[in-house]
Amino acid sequence: MIVAIIYPALRIGRYLLLLGVISWLPANANDHELGRLYKTQEHKSVQVGGQGVVIKILDDDNLGSRHQRFIVRLKSGQTLLIAHNIDLAPRITELSEGDEVEFYGEYEWNIKGGVIHWTHRDPRGAHVAGWIRHGGMTYQ
């Protein structure tokens, strides 16, 4: 599995094109970067991709835009809240604790490990599109 911090880049199959260079990146590279962002308390939004195991499914957030919410644990042990906008993307069906998910979205720091959001397309096309993969399906 290839995962990476995606600054201006394009993922093509199992390769990542970064400024004209094709690179293989280890799966734990993203855990390291997410850990660094958390430890340094960087409050800027950073586009990231990664994977984790669902450890808790929370109630939907229905204030404003509706969000399906769940917590994942990365291989590093760090936890992240995933807030998936279900007004703009389909709900992740049959999601259970113990399931593995891949994600690509925007990381924002919080005291509990961080939040991943923007896991959908931007209807205005101004923001990078994100996604969640679960059970062979991509939710965007």
C-alpha cells in the first residue's frame, strides 16, 4: 500500500508523481507526518492521505452540514477523528469498529490527535477533492 502526504502531486495507481519524480513511499511515512503535525501543534490545514483502523463510531453531527463521524487509530497509535460530509458525499455503508479505512482529506490539529475533513469533492471546485475508501468502495 502506498500512502503519502500529498502536496502538489498526482497519485497514479501505485505511484505518486511529485514534481515530475515518481516515488515509492512507505506506508508509515504518513503516520510520521501526521504525528509531527500533532506534536508540533501545527494549526494550519494540510492535505494528507493515510489509513487506519476504526476504533469508535460516533453519532452523526447534524448541526449545519451533516457529517458521519468516526475515530481511526493509525499504526503509530495516534487517533484521528474523521468528519465525512454526508450532504456532499455518500454515507460510508456498513462501517464497523475494527474495519480498515484509507482516507485523503484535510488535517486540522486538535488536542485529541486531529481531525480529517474535506473527504469529498468541492462543488465549487476551489478545494482539492478528498475521499474515503472502505470495503472496496471509494466515497467521495
